[in-house]
Amino acid sequence: FFFFSNSETNISIKQKRIHSSIFYATMNIFRLSGDMSHVFSIIVLLLRLRVAKNAHGISCRTHELFLCVFVTRYLDLFTTYYSFYNSAMKILYICTTALVIYMIK
């Protein structure tokens, strides 16, 4: 029969939270490859817009919807910090989508 003080219980709960946040912060190879392919496609699109100097065949409306999706999906950027990588990728997606819309218009 053991008695645990309130502080010992809180420490174990804090340790569990830290352990779970470390577990979720590790990089997954599939997420990394998906993010890098997304960044590569954005770079290709931006280069195509710059070289061709026209937006023939690229839908501005679709990219405006992408921007709406990214902004609403990444609202937790202002409330929760997960990692530098996560925050940087969210900001990159929002900014590059806005840049694509600017370059199309």
C-alpha cells in the first residue's frame, strides 16, 4: 500500500505529457517525403510562372481555395507550438500559395 502525494502524481502526469510530445515530434519518413514533394511542386510552379510570364492553364480560383484551406487548417500556428519544422512548413505553405496567387494576377 503506497501513498502518493499530490506533487508526485503531478510529476508523473507531466512526465507522461513530455514523453507523448517527444513521441509525436519525431519525424516520419512519409511525412518528410510528402512535405518535400509538396515544396518541390511549389518551386516548379513558381519557376513556370516566372519563365512563361503567363498563367495559362493554372486556375487562380483553385489557388485561392488552397489559400483558404491552408489558413483555416493552420490556425493552430498562433496557439500551439509543435516544432520549428512544423511552424516553418505551415508558414511556407501559406506564403507560397499567396505568392502564386499574386503571380497569377
